Amino acid sequence: MTEQTTFLDPDPRDWRSRKLQVQPSRWYATVQLNRDGYVDAAHARGHDSALSTAYEEAADRACNAGMDRIWYDGYPGSFLCGSSPRWVTLYVPYPYVEAALEALRVAEIDHDYSKLHALADRLALPIDDWLAPGECELVRGVDFTPPPTTFLRFLRDKAKELGVRLNGRATAGSVWVRPTLPPGARWTRETFPERYPGWVDRWSGHTDPEDASFRPWVGGREQNLSAGATPVEFRTVETPSAEKCPCGMILRETAENDTEHSTHHTAWTFGVRPPKNLTWSDSMAVVTTQSPIAWRKLACQVGRLPQKENHYDLNSWFHLGPVEVTPDNVRAYLLKANGYVIGYLAAHNTNQHYRWDLVDGSRYGDQDGTLRPRIDLVWVADHYRSQGVGATLVQALADDFGCTVADVSWSNPISAAGRRLARRITPGGIWIS
């Protein structure tokens, strides 16, 4: 399938015309109603272009059902969701593209939302049945179609949204599940019902009938070791209120990506593991804007770590386009140790500098026009700090340019860690630009 565009208004050349667009991707198709120009024209005339509540509810229901169906089929990624009068977006498997186009057309032109609801009904999955209380075997080809491990992963995500512990196991042709509700999840949902509208406890107090399915034992741990156990009690106590980690991330994990912080923190602590297709012939690599893209991507990846840590607006390395020659010789020094990139220095050459004695609050000296290498940013992985790695990077920059460390210029403003490094290697003062 290729990209498609269908105009809903008589003159397709008019910028105000509403458009139905289909954008194919590997796993699914994005069907989108483009109302951008239509909304601008309505605002210019003083008219209201907002979607009705019934329209938004029908579109959201169809969109959510489509995303569930795509995840059910094995898609491992996420979606960009949001409600706007300018765009109405549906994500659907390919067999449902035509139905999605017709549903959006009828909803927009005729204000008939029944086809959006019908599409949602066609896409809907029997999740409530799959997560019903009690031990159950779901058979592939009868109850579900994806591979059992894919289906089990989908069910775990859906159970997590409900606060349910799945206790599932995939076999060659089926999936065994036993959904149970932990006391903590039940307490949270009963105490804060406004956070979980429509939630109903179907699992507490459930007893399997005598003829219930019995999951075959396949070895390993003994089963039912929690039979007759007393629920854990909870207490409310004061906990540390800090929410920021030294690596720059928020300590509280997000539900969408519960490994984002741990992955970033590991790289911030020990460094970044370079791709296997990059061959290092020595411990330090000098990456320029003319280097192969794999090296420039690695420099950009390492540059994200100090960007997050210090909350900079931009990455210090952003040269990811075509090979280019920069007049100021932009470059990055990557230091590798123990299989990881542990040090990073971004630099370029400039001829506008001032002398500074490194005393807080003191004035700069007169301007100097000598061409010098300038440090844009120095970063060292947390585990290797205060071990001379930063000084090694600055010395490499000076040696590469053919000057002394004292002749290297530093980008202003200099962070507290940068001032400590500068005082250690050039106590008499530095050039600043």
C-alpha cells in the first residue's frame, strides 16, 4: 500500500479543503483526517471549528480499539496520541483501512458517528473474557491468533493497566492465565475511585468451580505456595521527597517506559557501549563532521548524557546530516575504557578570547585574537570522575592542535565541575570565550 490522499471538499486545490490521508508503515496504517486549513478558515470567519463531544468519543474509542488490535498482533512500539480539532487520527491494521476511511468521511460530512462505533466494535478484543477470574487455558486458533508468547505479553500489559497480577504461562499452542488482584492494587482503586473510573473488582473472593481447568505442572517451583497466606499490611510513613536523580532523570518511573531511567542511569554511570560495527584501534577517537555517520551518531548518543544531566536545551553534538566541512573544525573526542565510552569533549577553533584568573566575580582581561581550540563541553561517566579523565581529554585537545593546555580556551559559562577541572590543570588562569 502507498500513501493516499482523498479530498472531502469540492475544490481539492483549495488550501481549506479537508483531506483523508493514509500513511502506511510496517505494522499498521495511519488513517488521518486533516482539518488544518479548514480550522484556520473557520477561525478567520469567527466560526467554531471544535469537534463535538460525540465525535471525539467515537474517534477515541475507534483509535483505542485499533491500537489494542495492533499491539495484540505483536507491534512492540508506541503511538502518538492526542485530540485536536485540526487532526483526527486512527491507527488500524491494513484490513480495516477502507472501513476507517469511510467512518471518518461519514463522521465529518454527515455528522454520523455510527460507523466509527461500528469500526471500534469490529476491532474490539474480548479482553474482559481473557482476564476473567480463575484458571483458564486460552488456545491458539480458537481464543487468539498471535504466537503464544506475543499474546501473553499483550495480556500482561492489559492486566497491568487493571492492577491485576496475571500469573500466566505460554505453551506451544496455548496460554494459561490466572488473573488475581493484589491487595495493594485493590486498596488503591477503592481508595481513589476517581483515578479509575468504571473499574470493577471481579477477582477478589473468586472460587474456582470443581470442574475448572487444571494447569499441568511442568516442574520448577511448587505451585500454590501462597494458599491460605495472610495479606501484607500497609502503613503510611514519610518517605524521601527528592524527585531528581543526579543523572538528570526523574526518579519516578513512567508507566509507558519503566526502564528509561535505569537504562540512562547505567550509561551515565559507566559510559556508552559503542556499536559492534565500529572498530577502535586505540583508546581515543576523534570524530569530525566528515566522519562516517556511525561515529557521528555515537558522539550524539554520548552528548545526550550531559544534556540530560545539566538540563541543556540542545545536544552539544548535532551533526547528523550529510558529510560537511566546518570552517571552525568542529570535532568530538571520545575516550574508551573497559569497552565503554567514558569521556567526551566537544570542541572547535575560534579567535575571540579573554583572560580570566578563575576567581569568582573577577573581571575578564583584554580581548585576544589568537586562534585557539575552544572546549564546548567536557563530560566524564560518573564512575570515572575525579580520576584525571577530564584532564586527559583536555590534554588530547591541546596536543591535537599543537599548543599547551594553558592555551586552550573554554566556553562561557563554565559549570562548577568545569571550573574545578580548569583550576586543577591551569591554576594560573584560563582563556575564555
